[in-house]
Amino acid sequence: MAKRPSQVPEDFAYTGATIVQRRPAVRRRWRPLVRSMLLVLAGMVTAAFVLGYVAINRFSAPLVLRDARPAAPPASLLGGVNILLIGIDARAGAPQEGVRSDTLIVMRIEPIPRQISMLSIPRDTRTAIRDLGERKINAAYSYGYGAAALLYGEGTTAEQGGMALAAETVEELLGLRIDATLQINFEGFAAIIDAIGGITVDVPRRIVDNAYPTPDFGTMRVEFEAGPQRMDGATALIYARTRHADSDFGRSERQQQVIRAIVAELRARGPIDQVRAFNMLYTTLPGTLATTLPLARLDTILALAWLAAGFDPDTIGRYQISPESVPVFREEGSDLIWDPVGVRDLVERFLAGPSESQEQARIQVLNGTGVAGLARQVTEQLQDAGFNLLAPGDAPEDVVERSVIYDTTGNPHTSRRLAELLGFELRRGPPPAGVADQAEIIVILGQDAVP
């Protein structure tokens, strides 16, 4: 064997005629293994996607109905859609009562920039309904349900007819395109909440309803104390439907509150719990929920996945047609006829989505530090930053350890910017006992705010 020259590095082999590097031969042995591992990983990802799609398609197949409207727009979540949510009251064993739309809420869903807004329509709203003339708006679903074939042709199911005419009527009232509809009955509503393990609702004030309707056409007394409460499906349904303690407008607020709580609960759940809820819903939703939104279509799946990845439920915009938001043009008995200009203005705000300028939240700074003048100093700083401030005051406790911001009425954009500016903890809900609710957002200064 030829003698190895001293100048040949250790990483090279000397054959007597040539110098050969050893290291590439070692690297080449790893390449097939790495390639195989990548192929296996790609196969696993592909298999998971296919299985997931098959599961979604299997889940959605019994829920998705054809949109019976002759000129129904193509519903694609990627560009944003308006979905009419219809809560129906169909009493088992009492077909003579018919099927009524108990709830009408338009939901605006925009995956970019991850925004959802809700607009409630009172069921006593009078508007024009095809073939019926001027009637309460909840009559549209009932008529479409009963005359589906007459209105939309043979083969149209009752549910398709009811959903289609309700969508047409809401479009005419609001001057707003409805891309898809989703209807759910009371049993399905409660089943969704039970499937996710219940929801947490912060009841703003004590509610007592001595005449809550029961399924057997009787009444019962229901009560809800103020404050955060954990609710199962049956309890949340009662909370969302009760109205004798205040009004139909208060009921609309509670319905939106419960929907937001459902979204928040789903968002807070981990992937395993979400899969469990999915499996439970697979057996409970068929027959209680129907939609014209193509749930198994790829663009819908991608848009919903993108929303779920980073959506903040506290930013849901909540609007409703009410005397506080739209002038009442005329009242006839229990029928409400709204000023069309006011309705149009509200729809424009709804489409724009919530913002800090829309919230117009009033802020009050309370001093819990014992340092005289600190609350006034912070108030002036916040005024310079463009916030709407009330006169400062003192906190109920003389000395508070940590500063806290309380968003008492739901002003996510204002409260979030305020928390980022001050660096304080943000809590959503009522302030501590003894704090007057003169403002929508309360800032209580603690010892950590002392310079």
C-alpha cells in the first residue's frame, strides 16, 4: 500500500494515485433516509387532510340544503358573507301551531380581518312580504314554510321555502344582500351548548319572569341573578328567550350575548375538546339545524379555520334595530314600523363593523393609590391620547395593590387600546362593589401606577 503523504488531511483517503474525500460518502448514506422520512410525513399530512375532509363532508351532508331562491348569490366566506340566522319555534305534538321564526339575526362574517358582527331584527317589525302584503316579519318564514312548492316550485321542502322567503324579506327590509341562511330550533340550540360543556354568561342585571312559556302551553317563573353564571343548554335557552322582565329588545341583547358566549367557549377549548364536541354534534344536529352555506366546500373550510386560529370573541359587533338605534316611524298595535333612513344608517354601521369611534366609550379614572392628584394626571394623559374621559374620582378602597381596567358594557377596541397604553390588567364585566357605573370603562389606579 502506498505511503500516506503527511500533507493529506485526515478527512481524505490516499489511494497512491489520487486523494479521495471520505465525508461525501457518509452524507450520501443519509439522503435516502431523509427522503423517506419526508415522504412519510407528507403522506401522513395528506391522509390527515383527506380524513378530515371526509369527516367534515359526512358531518355537513345532512345539514346543507339547496338555496331555493331563484337568484341566490354564491356564498363564499373568503370574501365575507351575510348569513341570516333563523331561530324557529316548532312545538312537537302541536302542528296546528305552525312553525314560526322566533329569532332573526343577520351575521356578517369576514375572515379578513377576522371580524364578526350581528344585527338583530325584532319579530314585531312590520314589512312587506311577498303575496301577503304588510305583515310582521316573522310571518315570512311561516308562509314560505307552508307554501314552499307554490313559491319556489315542486320539490322544494318546507324548510327551504321558509328560509328562502325569510331571506328575501330581510333583504327587502334592510337593503342588504343575504348570501346564506341558517335555521336552528330550540332543541338544536340547547344541544350545541351541551355538546361544548356549557357556557359562561355574565348576567348584567337580575331577571324575574313570572310568565315564561312552557312546552305544554303553560307558564312558569324563572329567575337569573346578576353576575357571571355557568349555564347548560336548557338554562341558556330560557335566558335567551325570556322577555317579560323587560322587552323584546332586551331579549335580543341576551340572544346575542349567548351566541358570543358559545363562540368564546369554542375558542377557549383545546383541539381534543373541540373534536369531542364535533362528535357529539354529529349525532344531535341533523333534524335540528339546516343551512344553505356550503360547509364542506374548501373555501368555507379554509375561511373558518383562519377565523378560529386568531379570532377574539370580545370583538364581535352587536347591533339591533331598536328605538335607541332607529327612530320608530309609526306603531300600530304591537307592530313596529321603522324609519327607513334610520334602518339604512344602522346597516351601514353594521357593515363597517365595530371600531373605537363607533363605541364612543366614556372612561373614568379612580384613584386607589393614596397619592393626591394621580387620577387627574392620568385623566389628562388619556385625554391627550384621544380618549373620552369623565371627571376623575376616588376608588372605594383607599389603597389598591394592582391597577385594573374594567370594560363594563363591551367596548373591546377602546378597552384594548387603553390596556396597551397603560399596561394594566383588562377585565370584562361589572366593576367592584361601590363603584358607580357612570362610565362604560373604569380605570382603578393601584400601587403599581405610582411613579
